[in-house]
Amino acid sequence: MARSPRCDGPGVWHHVMNRGIAKRTVFEDARDVRFFLSRLARAVRAGWIEVHSYCVMTTHFHLLVRSLDGELSRAMCRVLDDYVRWFNRSRMRDGPLFRGRFRSRPVESYEYRCRLVHYIDANPTLAGIVVAPALYPHGSARWYARDRGPIWLERSWIEAVARENNFDVDYDPRQYFGLFASPLSPALVRVIERRIQSGVRGPDPLDDLIDAAPEQVRDWMRRKTVLADGTSIDLPVCDAQDTRGLIAERRAQRSEWRLSLRRQSCDAWQLLEVALLRGLCGLGWAETSSQLGVSDQVAMRMHRDHGRLLNLDTEYADAASRLASEAIVRCYGSRRRSNPQTSRCD
């Protein structure tokens, strides 16, 4: 199978990650981590990338980087090739160490980029290694807990986010941890990991949806039903498990809700569930139909009925937009206070 080209270019932000083959340990001690980071520093000095956040675990790593000249592949291939050669020579082994070429996911949304920093920092706490990100020795959080860090770690954007969020002129490490150190919700962790696994490409609507009025969310849902081709899957915004739980809560409060469409009676709650699983959670038809216990064809028909009702039934449209808005708030909370100029990709 041909490899899909990376979405790269000058100024593009990326979530970069890789894992050891068969989930084996690829960073066995602190010396391994230091060598890996030294190769990253070399790529920074070459002018290929900026490293804004990182976490190196025993079996994998996560990076938030900005590609300066569209040379992300060149930079990471050099980093990983150098590291694998060094690791193999020091252990008198040969063969592959990582499971394949590195993964990279473009990060277009400012809001998602903020949550991604939070997720990268949280890796060692989610694994139960430390109780706070700053205590983990192989992540960038320990440096943001201080006024200074290694010169190859580009701190300007994250420090600007922390300052702007607290309306301060000078950076204080307490600002960082007030913004990024709170526990991540399980739903948000699942959304980020689904984005990592899915590899879906396309515009990220998150910046437009967080804190949007229900009327704006309704308009977005209507545009999606008009533009949808029935096959493509969008980036997941919310978690399917959490969204289904929300719909179940609202269904229990209102009980049965049936609507008439094409001289037939349909379950409005089930139409909403199909619509949100498909459009908001980024599930494919097979996953959507499996969740609801119906066939793919039935799920597709229900999604078409949802699109008709969005335009024909005001009560249904309002309920759909309120549910979508509530699902987004439950997953992400509120918007970061501002988007500093340094967050823009030139």
C-alpha cells in the first residue's frame, strides 16, 4: 500500500509520535533519553523544526513541533535514524527499533493545540509514574516549571498563552500549571487518542465550536448535512461514549420523543444519536451502526432524516444544537481566554 503524503509546509504545527516495535522498550535509561533529545536539538539548530512540548516515555514519545521550512520528514528521519543506530550499537543488536515511520498529525486548531500540550504533559501521570507532570524528568513540563530551560526548547508560544490567559506581562511558572496541569477528563483523552489513530485530514472546527451559541452550532450542523458526501469521516470533536451518555440522560428526562417524517413515525433520540456519533464524534458507518444495533443502510437513512428535520422542525433543530453544544462543553470546558499573535502559523 502506498504511503499517504504528509501534510507539511512552512509554519505547520504537528503532533509527532512513535512507538517501539511490538511495544518494546526503546528508551531504557536516562542516557537513551539524553541522546534522543540531543538529536532533536540538532534538528532545531539546523532550522528544520521548533520543539514546543515533548514527553519521552519508555516505549514511545510525543512531540508538539512547528515545521519551519516544510522539512519535518527530513528532520525526524534524521533524528530517528541516528537514535536507532546509536541504540543498536550500544546494545550490540540490529534490526528495527520503532514500529514504522513516525506519525505526524497536523494541528490546525489553537484550542486543540492547547489541549494537546496538556495531553503530552499528562502522559506520565496517566501511566501512574508520577503524581504531577513537573516531577517527570523526561518531559518539557519540568522546564516550564522553571524560568528557563534548554535553548532548543521553544517556549515563546506556550509562555504567551499562559501570560495572556492570566492577563500578565511576565511569565510565571504558576501560570503554566494553572492552565495545563489540571487532570484531563477521560473523554478528552479518548478524543485525542482517536485523532492520533484515525489519521483523518480536514479542517478542524474546534475553534469555531467551543463557546459557540447553540444557533451557531445548529448552522454548522446544517452545513455539514449539505456538504456531506455520505462516506468521508471528519475529525472527531467529542467522545462517542460521553456523547451517548449525555443523550441517554436527556432521553430519561423527556422519555419518548417521536416525530413524523415521510408519513412514518421515527425516534427523534435515535436520529440525534446517529447525527452526533457521525458528525461530532467522527465515527464511520460501521461503528455508528454497531453502537446503535442497526445496519449500515438504516444508519445512513436515519442520518438523511436528521438532515431533513434540521430544516423542517425547529424544535428538533434546537435540541440537536443544544445537545452538541453541551457535549463540547463537557469534553473541553470553556475557551482559552485569547489566541496570542505568536500562536499563528505564518
